[in-house]
Amino acid sequence: MRPSRIPRRDLLALGSVSPLLTGARRGQDASPHRAVSPGARRAELYGLLGKLPDRHRAVTSTKTGEEERDGYILEQWVFDLNGIEPVPAFVARPRQSTGRAPCVLFNHSHGGGYTIGKREFVDGRSYLQPTPYARALTDRGYVALCIDHWVFGERSHATEEDTFKAMLWQGQVLWGMMVYDSLRALDVLLARPDVDSRRVATLGISMGSTMAWWLAALDERVTVTVDICCLTDFHTLLARKALRLHGVYYYVPSLIEHFTTAQINALIAPRAHLGLAGLRDELTPVEGLDIIDRALQQVYAAAGHAERWRLLRYDVGHQETAEGRQEILAFLDRFL
């Protein structure tokens, strides 16, 4: 069954929603919709993302540079993913490699760093461990791609709020356009001759974490998912009156009428999925983590692959820990 719709009066008086949300939480069980196929649910989820460009439109790529950097080769690209504006990107590959390598789509975070974007992949970020992921992944023999998302990096020519509002007027959803670009970037990555399209991971922190689990839920080509510090239960966020903590990009019209967070993530099963969270991170309330964890434990156990789901929690805020980085790399090594 779908989660209960929250009446407008309850949304306007969030202090009184907890009894209502109790029922919604009970609905976050092992299976999203037993009577509906995962493929149909993926189509339903994709359909909530507003008016999107043609999923099968031709994509073009232009390589603009290449350099050796910190032990790996960094390629600079500009993609035409959506037919609206160019998408600058980095591809990091091992300096020496033979054959087809496992690949990773790295999703950069938000953090108010509109001018940073894909540079997080090569330069790191204060809430990530010191070794940037471009170096960490290529050291293990992986090929990795990171794009600038709408309003970030070289695409930061308009504000997030203006972009969100302009898109909304046109029937578009900012998050939907971001997810679309990620799906098409995955198309580009898997078309590379040095990539093994059977071994595909996606990972990120914060906004990049949310992108990782949305992308994996929608695209079965992703075989390994790692989300860091943004596995947020929607209904718990409502009950906490904490919607302000997430950027406007995060919100998709009518989403909670169709899906809970656990139900989106259940679409990833039985593929390998590692979540990492901070116990003091307000963006992911602990009671919400408990809801998602219980549901996904049931999903993966029912699929006969309980070992493919893990949620690790650390006594920190919104940040990646040294122990977490070790767990992430070990998880990739095991399942990728």
C-alpha cells in the first residue's frame, strides 16, 4: 500500500503530525508494493521528476584536455547530455591499466559550494577525508567520472533558487533535471572502451549521497551503491520540522504520496548498498535511520543477500570518518 497522504492541515501544523506519521512508518515494510513490479515502480518514480529531455536523445562528448595529476590521468570533458546547456566533467583513470576496469560515477555534494562542483572529486572537501576520491579510486584501478550538476561548478551561472523557480514554471523539477544528467552521464561512462559495464558503482556525500541512491534505484546497471550522510527518512524530517535543513533541490512534488525513503532504496536490492551516517547529523535523524535500516534488512534478507546491505553509524555530524573511508573502499573491493 502507498503511504498515507498527509492532509494540508497537518502540513501546516507539523507539531501535530506525529500520530499520523506513526502509521506511515509502519507502512515502511520489506516490500515497496508487493503487487507491482520493481520495473513499474521505477517508472513511477521517474515519472515524478517533471518534464525531462528525451531519455534516448543522442549524447555528444568533447574532450578538452588531459593531464597527469597526483598519480593518475585526469581528462577534462564537455558533454551534451540534455540539449539545454553543456555539462563539464572530469574523468580520472589509472596511469597504467590494461583491459576494462570497474567504474564509479562520483556525485559531488552541495554544502553551499556552488563554484566547487566537480572539483570536489579532485580537490576534496572539508567534510571528506584528506585523499580526494579521484586519487583513492584510481589507486584501486577504477575509472571514475564526475560531472558539474545544475547551478554548480562551471554551471553556476544562475542561482539555485532562480533555477528551481524557472524550471517549476515550465513543469520541470530541479532534482529531476539533476537525476536525468546523472543517468545520461552513466550512459557516457559505460560507453568508454576502458570500462567494464558489468562492474559499476556510484557514491557521494550529502547531495551526492542522495544522488547515489536515487540513481541506483532508477538504473539497474549500477551494481554497487555507497551513500554518505544523506539517507534521510522523509516522514521523520517532517515530524522534526526540519525541512529547512535540506536545499530546495531536494524536494520533488507529490513524492511522499507515492514513496517513502525506504521504498525508493528497496528498488536497489538485491544489489550491494552501503550507507554511512553520523549520529549527530541533523540532516539524517537517527529515528529515521532506524526506519530505513529495519526495512532494508527485511528486503535484503528476503532476497537471500543480507550481506549486501549495511548501514554504518559514527559518533560525528555531517562528515566522512577515516574508519568510514576504509569501510567504503573495502566494500567497493568486495562487491565491485
